[in-house]
Amino acid sequence: MALSAMVWLGVPQAYADHEDSKQPPLWTPLDEAERLAAMEVPGGAVFVPAGWFLMGSDPRKDRAAGPQELPQRRVYLDAFWIDRYEVSNVDYLRFVLATGAQWPKFWRENPFSEEIALHPVIHVNWYEADAYCRWAGKRLPTEAEWEKAARGEDGRIFPWGNEPAGWLKSNIAHPGSKRGFKYPPLAKVNRYEKGVSPYGVYQMAGNVSEWVADWFDPEYYRRGVDKNPKGPETGTLKVFRGGSWHEDPEVARSAGRNARPPEEQSYLTGFRCAQDAHDPVAKRLEGSGSRVRDEQNPDKNLVHDSVD
């Protein structure tokens, strides 16, 4: 009855004409930011087992040692996970889209070209790095955790050993390097496999320096904290580690310490995240060689005998 009344009154009936080319499509393509955020990126976390390691520098073996790195001492750390790679532009873009956080300075409207999608994110201050790690269910590594993940237990100067950095091992300002670009000459986060740390962590020397959790105190090593040191409770500067593409090799030594105000952003600095080893996967893998966790595919969190 109602339908007849509508026809009698001249009210047009609405029918879907699937042959009408003027109709809007049932789907729309992803915008550029969403497309980039959907890219597959290298990821995963490396397990660093509990135990002692040599932290700091011995000036008899390392002539570049600074006073803030002394004395070298044995430090015990509980087991932890640390990101295998520096946080990339794509990783950070996912955080920005999910939270509405501010875009880094070097992003543009698109927000960045696909060519730099796997470069480490830069121009992120300490608070922003900390917020990303918390959003990801992690945290920034402590200074001690970062150093152990970079150099292992034996006090080596660089992640790969004591020999100087070379073109095949790190993105550091070697003689003849080009500096001062509008956009830095960065490398993808999964490059330089010849320079990985003893645990298989990439680019802990060069590319970008990395924020860590600790406040900076040049005298902190002299206080003799030898178990799970977390740095001073307060301060004005936050530590960053590892040197960058723009700095000389000695700055990228694993024991090297640098600091800046936490609100400061730099085109030389990025970060990676860490996590306590309290989850069931970590417990199950403890004491069993090299491990890499695939965070995007939890079912693939297997024990690996190789980091390749």
C-alpha cells in the first residue's frame, strides 16, 4: 500500500543502477600516507641474554676514550629484547597516523618519498621517541642495555670488533664523505650486515645516533653501579649513542657517550626500542643461541642459529 501511494504521488523510487558510470566506486584508493604505512618493512627484536659485560672504555686499549667513559667496569644486566633495526620512517608514520603525533621536520606533504621509506626517522626529540616506544608496547633502552647490545660482552670498541670502521661496515663520515645535504645521506635500516653487533643488531655505529632512556651525568660511571644501571634520577640532558653519518668514526665507538636537551631535535639522531624479557616467548628462548622475534608475525618467534 505504501509503495503504491509513493508511485501515485509521483515520488521517484531509488534503485541502484550498477551500470551507471557516474556512481562513485565502492572503494577508494589509499592516500599516499596510508599506502606508505602499509609497506612491508624489516623488523623484529633481538634477545640479549642476562649476564655480565664490559661497559665503558679502557684508555690503554682505546686512545679515543673520553673521561665520561671511565672507568671500564663489569656490569650485570637482566635479559632484554632490543629492536634489530632503527625505527624507520614507515614505522614512525604508523605511529603518527594512529596517534595524531606531529610529523618530523624532514617529512613533506606526501609525507615522504618511497626512496626514503626505510631510512631511520630523524628530527625526533627524546619525548617523541619515548612516546613511540610506549605506543609500541616497549620503551627506550637504557644506556647500559644499548652498549651491551652494541658490543657484546668482551669490551670491543665497535660492534664488529676493534678494527676501524670501513665503507662496508657502517655509514660514518669517512674521508671523502659528502656532508651538509638538505636531506642527509642516510642508509636503509637493514644495510651494513657486515657491521652487525655480536647479537645481530644493525647499525649501532653510524647512520643515526640513537636516543636512550638515561639522563646524562659525566661522573655516573665512577659511582660503581654494577647491576642494571639506569642512570641518574634527574638531569637536564638525555644520552644518545652510536654516532651518525656526519661524524668521524671515533664518535661511533660503542662506549662513546653524548647528550643533548630532551626537547631538542636533530637530523643526526633517531632511535630504537627495547623491552623487558618478561613475556613467555623470552622465557622460552632464554639460554638458546641467537634469537630474533618477528613482532608482526608472533607465531614465527623461533630460535635462530644465525642472524643472516
